[in-house]
Amino acid sequence: MENVVLIIHLLLALALIGVVLMQRSEGGGLGMGGGGGAVSGRAAATALTRVTWILAGAFICTSIALTVIAANNSASSSVFDRLGTSAPAAEEAAPTLPGAGDSLLPPSEGDNAPLVPRAD
């Protein structure tokens, strides 16, 4: 079902692009003015405008339908269910105090021992 709606969505997108490109530029966009041609006059503009609105409405409907389908497909499981692993349990570690062994703080003022890195 999702593939059918997706194909219809893509065809609507292509049709909407084609209809918008066929319309006459009324604001002088891209520097191209009016002129004659097959698509001129108010009647053709009204028909193309109506077709554009219909295609845009159908495009939005298929967008919403695809969103609902995707939400229904993923609502029954989480990412961890798809991976086949359980969620990691929260480990409680005792907080370490500064100066208690493996401190990352600089040495105190009276400590003149050389700093030797350790590979723990």
C-alpha cells in the first residue's frame, strides 16, 4: 500500500511541476514577460490555476497519507526491538572524589614528583 501511495505521490509531484512551468509569469519573474503563445489569455490561466490547486491538494493528501502509513509501521516497535538487543541498563557508579587516586587535577603546590603517564 505504501508503494502505491508513493508512486502516486511522485506522479503528482511531476505533474505539479509541469503545470506550474506551463503557467504564464505575471510578475516578470526571471525577466521573461508575457507574449503570445498557446497558453495565453485569462481562460487558460484560470484552467491552469484550477489544475494547479487540484494537484497541490492531492499532493498534500498523499503526503499526509504517507506520514500516517510510516507512523503506523513504526509505532509497534522501537529501534532497540529492530536491532534485537535490549536497552542498556543504567549503571550506578559511586562518584569519585578529587584527590582519590586517579585524579585528573594538576598536582598540588608542594608535590614535586615527576608526572609519569600510566596505562591502566
